[in-house]
Amino acid sequence: MDVVQTIASAAQLVSAMVSAVGALEQAAADAAEAPRRLQVLEDFVSDLEVLVQQAKQKHAHKMHGPQLERQFQSLSRLMDQLRANIIKARRALKKGKGKGLARVVWSSVVGDPLMKYIQLIRDDLNWWLELQKLTENVGKAIASTAKATPSLVRVKSEQGYPVSEKCGYVRDILERDDGHRVVLIVGLSGIGKSCLARQIASQPPGNFVDGAIELSFGRWCSRAACNGSRSEYHKRLVRKISKLLVQIGSMTVNEDTSKDLEDVCCLLQNALVGKSMLILLDDVWEQDIVDRFTKLYGNGCRYLVTTRDEAVYEIAEAEKVEISKDDIKKISKGILLYHSLLSAEELPACCRRLAGQLWAPSPYSCCLR
């Protein structure tokens, strides 16, 4: 049971308690029935306490979060108030157990104390339920505003790279709530993987309210480039992740970078908690790099990965998008039109043939790297 489910379950219990209070009010005049109804209400409080204790134990490693702590505190205060008023209601019930004239005189002098406590219990329950609705509505309003506000964290797109159908296809994948956390863009070297990824990350889908960021690895950050040295490979990976931490403001440029890989990954975990960001991992040569990012929890981040390495292709929990020959035809034509400032009809025949072939080294090939 996660925290959201815990609060939802608590709200269901509290709603049931409101109904139980109504039954108690109807039974208040019955000296035999009222104690039983009070006991039912007391059992509800005990169930709520068990629910809260179980949730606290399960989420003990997350209790540092202020919002989570406030939710548990509000439930604890509610239970304290309910217990106190139930005890007072029991006392009032005992005092009002007189018969006939004595009971009438008692009620006329002090009113009906039991009904007063019943109303207090109902007010506490309704107040807590209203607070949950208010918090939920405020959260939705803030999320809606944040979604409509452009983020300052963005990836710069390649000049002259066209917005192709493949861009729209990848964006649709990233917008799906049930999609994989990793979207792999695969293809030959220089075919345009990085340009495609940057085009998407330059205008990330609206569900990434914290924007998009790019981290380029390359062959430099691979075991092969480190001659198989595990320590050297980890040092290079630390430098790359530290660069990302600097970009998102969780580390300063002059901060000590002698931390080991696990320490830096722990900093990254804390830095991304609660964030919804599209993270572009460009030119990845090692599968464990992607694995380290996907193990981060407590965030709504998705990972757009470009790679030419077959080992990385085999990541099971990833949506694979391949840049094919047909894609290159369309992209090539778009780049030609951009640089030549011509319309499709004005292109010379030789350029049309070029756009219909796989991309080869040319003055425009830099746009596809």
C-alpha cells in the first residue's frame, strides 16, 4: 500500500465513521443502544490507528518528506480528538442514565451533553474530510498551472533539423502514462539519433513539468575506453552524473568531485525526488548506465536514450524506436529544403535523388550527427 492508497483508505474509514455518528445520534435516546454505537465508533478509531501505524512502518524511509509527515500528523490529531470526545460521550451517557423525572430534570438543566459530543465528533470527521478534498483540489490546480508554464530547463535543438513524423511518434510514446520509463532510439552511427532526440527534448511533452535535460556520454564513458578498469570507468561516470547535478542545481561547479559512484547516485536520487523531467541520455555505450537511472524512485522522470551499442538494445524494460531508411529520406529532404531555402518543387533533380537515398557524407552531414 503506497501513501496515496493509505490516505484514500483512511478517508474511506472516516466516511464510514460519519455514518456511524449518524446512527449514534439516532440511538442517543436509547440507554441500551447508545453504548453499543459508541463502541462501534471506538472500533473505527482503532482500525484507523492500525492503518496509520502500518503505513508509517512501510514508508519509514520516506518520513523526511514534509508533505507526508503533515498527512500523518493530521490523522494522529484526528484520532486524539476522537478518542477524547468518545470518552466524554461515555461519561455523559452514564450521567444521563436516570429514569423518568430525574432524566428530564437533568437534560433541562445541562442540555443533552451526549448530543453535544456527538456533534463535536461529526465536526471533527467532516473537517478532516474537507481538508483532504481541499488539499487534493489545490494540488490539481498547482499541477495544472505548472504544466502550462514552460520550464527554464530545456535542451537546445539542432538548427535545421526538421520536425519529422518520427518526432511526433516518440512524443506520443512519452505522453502515455502506461509507457516504459525508457525510450531507446537506435540506429547506425551518424544517422541522426541525437538530432532526433534533441528535437523532442527541446519541446518536451507537457507532462514533464520540470522540463528536459541532456547528458552526453559517448565512447569516452565506457569500459572499453578505460581498458577494462572498473575504477577509472566509475570515475568517468561520476564526472558525468556530477555534471547533471550541477545543471539541475543540486551541486556547485567547485564542489568536491572525489565522491564515489554510490554517493553521487544517492545525491541524484534525492535531487530527482518529486520531479517530472525528460532526461536525454545521449550516445550510451554501457547498459548499466541506463539501469542506474531507471532504479531511481520517487519521481516522474522518463529517459530518452540514444545508442548504437547492441548490448544496450537488449534492455528489456524499454520502448525501442529505430531510425529507418524511410525516415532518413524524409529527414534528408527537410534538411535540404532548410539549407537551400527552396520549396520542394524548386529542388533540382540531383537533390531529389539525394533525398531518396541513405544519407552519405556531404556538406549537410554535420546536421545528422
